[in-house]
Amino acid sequence: MRAAVKVFAERGYFAARMREVAESARVADGTIYLYFKGKEDLLASILEEHADAFLERARRDAAATDDPREKLRRVVERHLVSLENDRQLAHVFQIELRHTRRFLRRVARGKVSDYLRLLQDIVAEGAARGVFRRDIPADMAARAIFGAVDELLTSWVLSARPTPLAPRVEPLLSLFLEGLEEREQRGRA
């Protein structure tokens, strides 16, 4: 699967050939077909393996604290830093996975939905505890947070000179937790 990530990132999903993946993995062409039905199955397996591992770690990170703000910070940081540490995988996730609607529908119903549910649960918990606003639906907040993180990652992947993502966690969360309004203005409202 690592060889496939490399080839998909370098050549693009549609241009990549299973033969190139086999060459990169230093195995015979037919060997890959013992494990994967084809290129789409290989891409789905990459997504599932990495998404499952990410979700497990993100849930563990969130469970390690009682503060909903800290839970959110840890999950967002995990998302940004885990892909920052593997630029090829980030390219596959942010660019190559989005080329076919059929594949996107399959992804949206699965791993992305699980991740959105985790964010939604954190926001709902924060609202129930009086930490977050109750007038913002938790599902809408979760989608907005995911969308912002997703856009940061996509622009980072496409950048010729990417800047580190970890320092972006606090400003991003500040934007969601405190909004754009100056603190002085909020005090007057």
C-alpha cells in the first residue's frame, strides 16, 4: 500500500498503473491482484487503513481530557499533523480521492461520516456543558470545522512552499471558539 501511495501521489490516481505500483513495491504484477481487485480497491484500502488508524488515535486523544475545547484541539491537531508528517498520503487524501463521485459517495458514507460524528459529539458535549453555544447545531459546527481543516490541508498540499501546519491549530480553533469579532466588541454586545 505504501508503494501505491507513492505512485498515486507522483503520477495521479488515473494516470497510475498497477504495473507501476508493483514495480515500486518490488513485486510481480500479479502479486498485487492476490490482495486487491484493482486500482480502486487499492485506493479504498489505503483510505480505510489510514482512516481507521487516525480515528482510533483521535478518539483516544479526545478521551484523554474532559474539556471539550481541549478535545477539539487535540482532534484537529491530530488531523493536521498526521497528514503533515506524510505529504504523499496527504496528496492522495486531499487530491486523488476526490476524482470520482462514486468513490466520494462511498467515502462520505463511511470514514468521513465517522470523523464528522466524532467532531459533532465533541461539539454537542460542549454545548450540553455550557462551554459552546447551544444555538449552533452541532452537525453544522462539525462540518464547518472539518471544512476548514480540509481546506488548510488542500492548500498546504498544493503549495510549492508549504508552511508547517501545527502552528495553525490554535488560530483555527480560536476562530471557531471565539469568532472573528474583536473581544472588546463582544463585551459590548
